[in-house]
Amino acid sequence: MSERPRVLVARQVFPETVERLSQHFELSVNTHDEAWDKAELIRRLQGHQGAFTTGSERIDEEVLAACPELKVVANMAVGYNNFDMDAFDRHGVQATNAPGVLTDTTADFGFALLMATARRIAESEHFLRRGEWQRWRYDMFVGGEVHGSTLGILGMGRIGQGIARRGAFGFGMNVIYHNRSRLDAQTEAECRAQYVSKDELLRSADHLVLVLPYSPESHHAIGAAELAAMKPTATLVNIARGGIVDDAALAAALRAGRIAAAGLDVFEGEPRVHPDLLTVPNVVLTPHIASATVGTRRAMADLAADNLIAFLTQGQAVTPINRLVGRQSHGDE
Ligand code: DGY
């Protein structure tokens, strides 16, 4: 009887997911959810054919070169900027992600953050908790209008489209977007969204939501110059990835009132947060939880597990990121 493939579960995950994987594989699990550095990750990963990762584990040339038995890495995330895809291709390792299952939950959260930011919910709640509320005032925590305003979306994939539909049909917003490539006319009509240049997006949006993938090209796509181009009354929401916004420039712009407010779920170098962002009042900060509902996190974990099982037992992943060229068989060779 051939040995079962060995799989490393690099972070703690639902017990049901571990149980399901254990029916197919010899598992090593990071039960205590320790933060492994690169050397420790390599040490743990060596000798395994599969890995279950989250966006926190960086899988690059050094890791793949040190783990020649590795065949597949399944990310429990739709974003995969923690993977060096050129290195995956060089080593003939299959990478998979978890698209589709988190679209609506993440779009809901994008809207929640937009509302909290524009309507100053966190800031006013802190004020109340500090016991500073003495009386009602006509101008207390006045924020920006959401309904009927102009919603700008940078990055118009599935999540961006979900946000557009919520804005257009739920809040009567005028939706404009910019994306690497323009959507087809039918999708634009379904989202009631109009394609504009990035410059116009920055100039016209009352609320700008970032939903584009992180890459070297999108690094600091929003920096000091872009923030200066926005309306002083505008809000900025980042549910995409840290690094897309220059956090130091954003903190300076918020402090100087160059834009009204920001809502951030992701940060450069997270879980560290730029110290200046922690001291400006007009920013809502959440710890990368846009996809965090029980149902969605389960669906993400299930899809990552499906990918490992399908690839290591049948040689074909469910949601592959890369196409492996020139390999005879992948799964149980
Ligand atoms: C994703 O799926 O990319 C989310 O950011 C969760 O990590």
C-alpha cells in the first residue's frame, strides 16, 4: 500500500477541516497557531507534499527550493500576494486560492467600513465611551452623505462589482470605477457603473473604495499625490491589501484634513500598523476581517481543503492559480 501524502496545515483552522484532511493525508498541524519565521516554516514544511496556508505565510523561491517534495500549496484566501508565482512555476508547484466564496461577505464589509467611515461611527463611539457626551449639538460628528453620492471603485473584479451593486441599487449612488481593463457593457450595466480614468476617479469620488490585487504595479497606487487629487470631503476605504496605500502619506493627509476620513482593514506590514494611523481620529481601523463571517471562513477553508484533496489524489486542483506546464502527473507521482 502506498504511503499517504503528507500535508502541513500551517495555521490553526476549523477542527472539521483538519478532521476532513486527516481522512486523506498524514497531517502536521500548527495547533498552537505559533507565528513561524521563514526558517521555521521551511523546517516544518520539508518532507511534505502539500501545504494549507493563509495570507500570512510567504511562499517564495527560498521556501520552494528548500522543500523539493512540495507539490501543492492551497491558500485559504482569494489574494495570493504571499506567493511568488514565478517561483511556483519554476519549481512546478501548484498554487491554489479561494475565489468566489468570499465575494459578497467582503463586499458587505467594504460597505460597512464605508458607512462607518463616512458617518464617523467609530470616532463618535469612542467619544461617547470616554464620557464626553454632554448634550446634542447640531454639528456634532456631522459626516459625509452616502446615499446619492459618488462612489468610486479602484479594481473592478468580483468584489468591486459587489460593492458597485450595493452602492447603485441600495443607496442610489452614482458609481464610477477604474480597472486595468474595462468591463464589458453588460457587466457595466448590471453594476450601473461607469468607467473613468484613474485621475477622474480620484477627482470625482466622494467615497473611494480600493479592491485591486496587490502587485509591484499597485504598490502605493494611493500615495501623497493621489490623496492630494481627492476631494477634501472624500473618504477612502482600503479592503484590498496593505501596500496599495502609502500609510505614512495617508496618516499625514488625514491629519492635515486633505481628505475627510479613511477606513482601513489592511495595512503595510500588518499586523503592525503605522503608528501615525493610531493617533489620527478620523480613521476607522479593523484587523483584516473583511471576509470574517463563520459561513465564509468555513467556505474558504473547505475550498482550500478541496484543492489539496483534488490535487493530491486526482492531480487536478479545483481553483488553480497557475497552469503547470510539462509535468507528467502532479498528484501521486
Ligand atoms: C483574502 O481572501 O484575500 C482575504 O484578504 C483574507 O485573507
